[in-house]
Amino acid sequence: MEFDEIRPYTDDEFKEAYYHLMDDPRFGQAIKLCVPNYSVEAFRQDLEHFHTIEDAQVDFDKRFLDAFLSQTSKGISLSGIENLKEDEAYMFIGNHRDITLDPALLQYYFFIEHRKTSRIAMGDNLFTTPLLGEIAKLNKMIKVKRGGSMRDKLLNSKHLAAYIQYSLFEDKESVWIAQRDGRTKDGNDHTKQGLLKMITLGNDKQLVEAMRRMNITPVSISYEYEPCDKLKARELALSEEGPYHKQPGEDFDSIKQGIFGQKGRISLAICKPLQEELDTVPEHLNNNDKLYYVCQLIDNQIYKNYALYPNNYIAHDILHQNQAYSHFYTPEEKAKFEGYLKRQSQTPDVPEEKMLENLLKIYATPVDNHYQAISEQN
């Protein structure tokens, strides 16, 4: 009962929840839209043979992801599963480019490798309707409650931290969480210090040891074409003029665009757990500085494991008005991407020049971060 408000469904609850969900006609419409050769009736029959949430995920969710990826990508490269032990729980911290796909693709990797899926910490903006809330809880999502007074935020952080630690240490269930609130809008992925402070709440006296027990493991994801790049560039431009307030349904539009938008090639890399790296945290640092130090460790792992595509190098050269990386792309690839940028820069409420600048940063910044991390390693 302590965590009922934020926890996902259990293996004892999921079938009843699915039966209730199948009574919603929108669920049937979603199945028809995403997997045309599948139906609610077929799923109802399959559900009889499932005993755990993971049974349903491996059959049902993988079916959806196979359909999405075949329609909206040119393939996905997956690496790093060898860094994980099958009998251990991990605290996955990933860079955040898309609301739903980032953690979904990690689960897809687990499906393929016959590994146990993870729980997913997800903002309550994904629980805005009963239908979305049910789907989220059936996919092992943990509700991250945002908003409210400072007191509310503190209490919610303590509650979430307690559940994450309970999941890792008692249930032996891995957890994925984004390295920051909200998606990266400018391509500059940074782990938020407050995130590490939150997940380690209650461990001030043994901070580094607590992080070691959590098996903190960075996850690096890269999209050749970010499906929400235009939405991000526009939001970034408007936020420079004053506080940006999302319109009703805007998050849902981003979810749809992330799923159905074209992505080109995709890469997801599970980095090595930060066990050895945590040995390098200087003991004399105070806790805030230790958290900052570990954030840098996470970021460097993510940067080093980026997949950089011609689009990234083209954007960098255009942004800096040189040809430093021209050996990574052809004139044809540059012309194609410039045409893409021209189309994405068209929006009625932001000047084209500003949209272009923001779009270029989305694709160019990972180049700088990657090579900076590589140079520091050497």
C-alpha cells in the first residue's frame, strides 16, 4: 500500500487490468493503427497464456516495437548487454531524447536477449488520461509526480527515492530513469545533479557506497533523425522569449511524433556499470561535489558511446562555417540534410533563421561532446 500511488501493476494484477483496458474502444483502435494484422480478440486469446507482465511485454510490446521500427527507422544497433549480469538489478540512467522510445528501446533489447525487463521512471505527464495511465502501469512504469509546492516536491522525491531503492534492493528489479527532467532540447546531454541526489536520499553518510550498490549504468541513445527535432527547436526558441507553457495535449503530440516520426538509424548502447569509476571519487569532497563528479562520469560514458551519423557532422560544419568533418559525409548527403533542415525550419511563430540555428545545435552538439570525452580519456 505504501507505493500504490506510483508503482506499476504486479504479476497478480496485470490480467485484470488488461481485460478492463480491452473494453476501451480506443485500445482497439490503437492496435489496429499500429499492428494492422493483429486485433483485440487475438490479444485476448494470447493473454490467457501469459503468467507475468513480462510474458505480455515479450509478446505484445515487442510486436508493437517491431512494427514501429520497421515503419519509421532504418534499423537499430544494440550493444553492451554483455556488461550486465543476469542475476543483478541495475540503476539505468539514460540520455533523454524521446519521451517513450528511449526506455522502450532498452526494453526491446532485453526482449531480444531474453533478459528481464526494467521498471521505468516516467513523468506524470504520461499519465494524463486513464488510458495512458493504464498502458504505463502495464509496462512497468513508475509515476514521477511533478509540480505542487516545495513541500509537495520534497515529499514526492522522498517517496520516489524510497520506491526506487525498494525496487533495486528488495524486489531485485532494475529501474531506468532519464538523466534529467524533460527531453534534451539542444543536443547537450547532461546528468542533473539533483537526480543523483534524489535516488540516493537517505544515504548521506555512505553516498558513494549507496551508488555502488545501485549498480549505476549509463545508457547512450542516438537517432540519425530526431523525430521531435522541430518541436524541440521551436520550444527552445520560444522559451528564450519568456517562460514556455505547454498547451493541453502537447506532450501527447510529442509522444505520437516520437513513435511515428522517421528516425533513420538508431543506436542504443548499454555502458559499463560505474563500479570501477566510483573508486576514483575523491574522499575529501563534500557530498554535493561527489554527486557532481559522478554526473561527469555518467555523461562521459554516454558521450563516448554516441553513434555519430553524417547528419551530426554536416550540422557541425554548417554551424561553425567550416569543413572540419567533411570526410565523414558526401556532397549528396549534405544536400539531402540541408533540404531536410529547410523543411523543418518552417513554422509560423519562430523566424526561420532561429529554427535553423536550434536544429543545427541538436545535431552538432553531440559531436563536440563525443570528441571531448574521447580526448579526456586519452
